[in-house]
Amino acid sequence: MTTQAKPEGATASGGSSSFLSVRDLSVRFSTEDGVVRAVDNLSFELEAGTTLGIVGESGSGKSVTNLAILGLHNPVNTEITGSIKLQGQELVGATNRELEKLRGHTMSMIFQDPLTALSPFHTIGKQIGETFQKHTGASKSEARDRAIEMLTKVGIPQPKTRVDNYPHQFSGGMRQRAMIAMSLVCNPALVIADEPTTALDVTVQAQILDLLKDLQQEMGTAIILITHDLGVVARTAQNVMVMYAGRAVERGTVREVLKKPQHPYTWGLLSSMPSLSGPVDVPLTPVRGTPPSLINLPTGCPFNPRCDHMEQVVGGKCTSERPPLSPQGGHATACHLSSGQKQDIFIDQIQPRLG
């Protein structure tokens, strides 16, 4: 794996004191068909104790970004450049030994499918306890007590009995709670939740999201929430970043981005969601087309083949120039449309659909 760290003190927005600072991150995979630019020059920050929602279609770079933070990419065919700093420690270029000390202790991950993430050969209690033992040096009995404590904390009934159960003996919601218990057993400063509610029914989804919020308030954990569901982001996060083709196309507070979105892709995501407050007779409008190949990206703005508004940009810039992520206060977008054009389109075409 080829790595290249940025100079000391560089961050996504000019400061160096952020809890997590990702600066100019690029992740490329070598394949037989060519180089996949999975993440391309991505920058963002996360403050301690807050939640950042990362939204986008499959293949937009959400999970690849967060696996890079954890150092979980295969070094054989992966090239990572840029900077990832967690509490001031540079992770790009860190050794496996350094990263292993951090994973499970300082940073951890809640995987999308707990049935495949959990080992079927070991009890839930053993799997939670092993993480605790590895990073704290606790005895087996202390690790078991800690596992029971964490199962209690995440709402597993009869934790003293359930601690000896295997994953197949848990329901889907209970397995996800067990995964959360495992990720939080060492009180990590950062938790990455990768689509943690995708396979769950709506009632259990709400319970899991409320559990994450409660545990965050109790433990002060920072959370990166990877999802394709803007409703989940609205319920859980303070800030949101919308990704497309490996780049951030819109970033800001949840209120700014969901109430006054500025990018055509975000408009498409919101217009394809049913609304409880919008008009009942307005049909959903999905984003047309399909995501681009990350081996052969379109020239200019990567969203231009799917955009309904590029004819309003003079000079053909949408097909010749890639727009930078330009901030307006705390709200940033990567689009060639002017501020006035965005506002007019949103008021005339998008807002009536959303209600």
C-alpha cells in the first residue's frame, strides 16, 4: 500500500484541533480492468461526541472511506494518499501494530450484518469479552462480567443467561445490539456504524437508533453513521455529508442540508423519499440513470449524465470542469449552478415535492 501523509497540522478546514480530521483522502484499487478511484480527494472533520451522517448510493465511497480510517483495506492492491488524524495521531502510513492497538479500543465499527460479522463458533459473551481482555488485560471472569454489563446496557433481556448464547440463538435486533455492545466494550472515542439498521424492521430500527443516541450521550462517543437513508440521518446526526462518485458533493448541518439542500443529487435523494407532510398526490421522483463507473468517470462534474439542470450552466462547465466543494458559511456544495439558480430551482421545483 502506497501512502502519503500531509504536512503536520493540515486539516479539512484549516484547524488542527479536530477530534477526527480527514484531509485530501484518496483510495484507489488496482484491478484487471483498471484503477478504481473509490475515494477521490475527500476532506471532512468530526468533533468529539457528535454524529456525522455519510449518505449516498452504493458505490459512492462511504464504506471505503471508513475502512480506510480503520486501516482495514487489503494493502496488496490498495493505494491510500492524504491524511487521517484521530486525536492528532496520523493513521495513513501507520503500521498494522499501531492500528491494532487502536481498533476496538480507541475506534471501533458496527458492521451492517452482525450474523456474518460475529463468529458462529463462539458465544456472544466470549466475543465481547475477548475484545475487553485484549485491550485491558482483564481476567476471563472480569471480561465475562464486563460482557454481562454491556449486554445489560444495550437492552438484552436476561443478560446473565444470554451471555452464553451463540449468535444464531439471537434475533436480528438482538444480534445488532450485541454488535453494539462489542464495539463499545472498551469505551472507544470513535464508533463507525455501517448501515446498522438496514436488515431490521422499522420498529427495531428506531430502537437501535435510540440506543446509539443514548449510549453516545452517556459515553461521549463520536459516531460516523454510514447510510443511504436520509430519514435515519435526520433522526440521529448533527451533521451530514452527501457523497457521490467518491467525493463529497454537499456537506453541512442536518438542518441546513435537509431543509435547504443545494446540490441536484441531494434534491434527487430527497425527492425519491416518501414524505408524511408533503402532498399525497405528488409522485416520488427517483434519480434517473445509474452511478458512473469509478474506472471511467465522466469529464467535468461526475453527476452531469444524471443532472436535470446542467443546461442552466453557461459555457458547458458541467461537462468540462469538476466543481470544487465551495463553502457558503457552514454549508458547502460542489455544483456549477449559482446560488440564485439553486434557490430558484429549490423553491419552484423541489420544495413543492417535499412539503
